[in-house]
Amino acid sequence: MLTIFSTPKPFQGHDGIIQRNAIESWVRLHPNCEIILFGDELGTAEVARELGIQHVPDVRRSELGTKRLDHIFARAQEIARHDLLCYSNCDMLFLPSFHEAVSRVASWSNKFLMVGRRWDTPITEPLDFHQPDWDLRLRNFALHHGKAQLPYAVDYFVFSRDLYRDVPPFVVGRVYWDHWMVWKARSMAVPVVDASADVLAIHQNHGYGYHPHGLEGVKTDSESMRNRALAGGQLRLYTIEHATHQLRGARIEDKPGRWHIPATSLCRLYSNQVWYWLLKTTFRFRHALGLHRRSLLEMRHRVRSRLGE
């Protein structure tokens, strides 16, 4: 059995539509699936009451009023009925295959973290969950109109109770904390399972109007920078690529290259930084020789292709 917990934005406009869609899909995963919503945002209590799910209105906040993730995780692990928990962003739609994947991983190991890529999908209207084939319709729509996101976007975390006892005081709605979650599991030698191949996790596209500077503000404001510092810096910013295992065709396998991925991804990051530094510092010299950025990028791409990257 599974407890899913989340913290929504106000239930109004497009955010209200996609959050209700997400929660209704969670309710239908299994009759005994427990749902807990944290926070007192507009409409949360009413939605929880209507759908018969648990609501915890009181959440600790930062000095700027942003909800703190450490309190949410601690409280969820304290009050959850089940020993398997899932934190999910409140815009994620889960199909029945999600619960099946969780069950397979849980039967394989009693301590784990399961993550997976999200599938960005343009959904703007309430979904009709009364249709008997709602899940098939939704799956087909996502596959035809959506797009797989890169491994750095981690939007759900399925884990065994007490895995995250000591979460730093991250704030939600900002970046970097999700990468720390993957690092934390690996730092404790806990298996991290990438379920992307078996789970179509549908992320409903949305805007970032909750931040005065939009997506750029979400990534670069002072609270995001504090999240990064609390995570411990670049060396602890792991992604789905850092998983130790993968769920594929209902089987759990060792992930190829799982032990060298942290080192290679770090080398790739800094090689990119060095590359663009060289482009910037040699600008005048290159133009004097007729060497432009586009031609150099094409040359780099050809070299990488020959090396099998």
C-alpha cells in the first residue's frame, strides 16, 4: 500500500484544473492508496473534503513565507498509514502502471528510492475520470502530444519510510532540492531505481505565475540559491541518470555505468563550462581568422559523434 503526499498551489485557474486532475488520478491508483495534502492554500480544504483525502493545513514556512520541505517530509513519515511513501509535485498524473511499478520495486527491496522521467503534456481541461478507459485515453494523448523531459527533472519520489529523516530546510517551488534527494539515497547505499521505461509519469504543462519573475526567478532567486547551498553544492546535485538500477519490462536490472556516472556527468558539466569560456575569451581572435561559433559547434558535434557520444 502507498501513501502519496504533496503540497498544492491555490486551486484557481489552470493550476486548480491540473492539480485536481492529478489528485483524482492518485485516488484511482488503488482503493487503499492514502493521499495527504499539506498547506492551507485556497481551495485545498474543499478539495480534500470532496475527495475524502487527508488535509494537513499547518506547514512551517521560510522567513519569506515559502513552505518548507523538511517539515512536510517529517510530518508525512510520521502520520502515513503505509510504509511506502511517495512525494509528488501536485501536477503529476499517474496511471495504474505506476502502482504496479511501485509494487514490483517494493517486492524486490524493502529499502529503496524510485524515480523516473516525466512526460510534459499540454493539458488544459478537467479530465473525465468516469470514462472506463480514461487511463488509455490519457496515455495515448500524452504519447502523441507530449514530450519526455530530460533526466534532471525529478518530479516524484517513491521511498521506504524513514529514508528521509534528516531533510535540510529546503523550500518548495524552487530548484536543487530534488537532486539532493537522489544523492542522499545513494550516499546511504540505498538502491535508486529508474522506472522511466515502465512508468509514463505525465506532467501537465503550466506556467510559473506564482513567482514574480517566472521560471527564471524559480531557478535563480535567493531561496533557490539557499536550496543549492543546503544541498551541498554541485557534487550533490544528482539526477535520474545517477540511478543504480532500472525497471524495464517488469524486471529490475543493474543500470549500466551506474558507478562512473557521477564522475562522468561532473566532467561533462565542467567541460561545457570550459568550452563556453574559451568561446568567449577567443571571440576577437576567432573572428579575425574567420572562425565563428557555429562552425566550431558543428566541428565539436562531429568529433563527439565519432567518439560515440
